[in-house]
Amino acid sequence: MAKIKYKFDTKSLQVKEVQVSPKDKLKKILLFLFTTMMFGFLWAILIYHFIDSPKERMQKREIEQYKLQYKILNDKMNLVTKVIKDLQNRDDNIYRVIFESEPIPASVRQAGFGGADKYKKLDGYKCSKLLIETTKKLDKITSQLYVQSKSYDEVFKMAKNKERMMSCIPAIQPVDNKDLNRISSYYGWRIHPIFKRRMFHEGLDYSARKGTNVYASGDGKVIMAKRTRFGYGNKIVIDHGYGYKTAYAHLDKIKVRKGQKVKRGQVIGTVGTSGLSTGPHLHYEVIKNNKRVNPIYYIFNDLSPEEYENILDYSHRVTSGL
């Protein structure tokens, strides 16, 4: 029941009942409804933003669990990446060095693993960035593991052929040189005996009598047996495989033919003076991966450790001008 309100009339000096018009009643009702609605709205906002429903609390717990599991997964992938890098380092700097094989180029190890379209299906979600980054990282790991697996297959084959490889790598002197006095010119810069100017000498010169036997320094196949009066004169080139070739120049006689397979220590020709030569000698080169290298490092098989150290020391002193 609504309370009856009274007011004092100063003119008549009487207390009279206050009469509320229908318009004022409507205003009060509308004000009450508006106030109630505003309070309800504010309360709803408060509950929505600051008080979680049971379902929201459960979802938040799940999200926190997902974040924890993602961190664990990401840490594991980082650990796997470190292990892969260690395997790659061992592969390039230990296993492939042992088997005289070139390391795998970084461009191959870090090869691409798919274009942007590959991850298009993961776009459009709130967590798309996280999904795409994780998938890319996993794809990169998978790609690197594939390359490493193929590399180990190759290393395994090289290990099985180790004995064959060791017999092919140049490892002996191409002429008899027991007293170590036959090397007349070393690998490196020198004054050319004919042109009388400083030129780079890309091999070893062995002085010897004309007709002295020349030996193959490793197993292989003859890919050149050429007779000529110019340049290097009569010349033999042997392909030993595994990236190695050897060349024998200024020969007198050639005792092998192109395409013939030879063994280490087999006589392939004799020392001569063919081509540009001031006297009988053998010019000997070692070529690795199509680049001429110092043959002094490939004559260790028929020398004692002391003899090899002496000849290396002398070679370094000669090439450095000491």
C-alpha cells in the first residue's frame, strides 16, 4: 500500500494530503524501471568481466594446460634441433673427414620445406600464428632429419667401401725415392727453369734417369694417355674416384692405355724429357675435387713417420724461402 504524504499549507495553516497526479506516478514508475535496468546492466557487466562462470573457469584451466603442454613441446623441439645440429657437425667434421668426403652444403641442410600455401589452411584462427610457427618448426626438423638420414646412408656405404677407398687414394711416391733426394722442385711459387720468371708450380718434380719406372700412386682408371711434344709432353691422368685424380707428365714411354684399370704400384710409364723440360724428370700432380693440391701430403704410405716428417719440413722450408 502506497504511503500517503501530507504537506502544511501556510496560507490556510492546515495540513493537507498531497495529491499525486497520474503523470507524476508514471514518471516515478519509469524512473524506478530505468534505475533497476541500469543496476541490472551494471551488475551483468561486473559479472561478465570479473566473475567467471563454472564453464569459463574450466576453459581457462584447459587453456593454461595447453600453454604448459605447448611450452613442453616447444622445449622438446628445441632440444631435438640442438641434437640435429650436433649430428650435422659430427657428420661434416668427423665422419666425412675420415672418408675423404665433402661436407653437405648448408644450402642443402637448410633447404626449403614448402611455400606459403602449405600453411594457408591454418590461417583464420585466433591461434593461427602459434599453429603456423609450430608447424614450420616441425617441418624444418623433419626436413633436416631426412637430409641427415640420407647422409648417414652415404657414410655407411663409404664405411663399407673403406678398404677400397684407401687403396684408391694416392699414397705413394710415383718413382723410387728411398734416399728422399729425387724431389727437385716442390709445390708452390718458384722461378720457372725455362721462362725464368716467378710462376706457381702445381706439383712435385722428381729428377731421375731417363727410363726410370713411374708407378700409379693409387688404384684407378686411366682417363688420359696422351703423347705430345708440347707443354707437359707425354702425359697420363688417372681417375682414382672419391674426388681424386693424379697426373704424370714429361714421360718417355707410356705403358697404359686410356680406359685401362690400374693398381697402386703398377708401372704405368717411364721418366723422360718430353714437352717443355730441361732434363729427365717426372712432373707429378694430385687433383682433389678438380683442384690441384700439394702432393707432398699424399706420399706417406711408403715412408716411415720420421722420413715423412723430414720431407714435410723440407717442403715447408723450400716453399717459404727459408
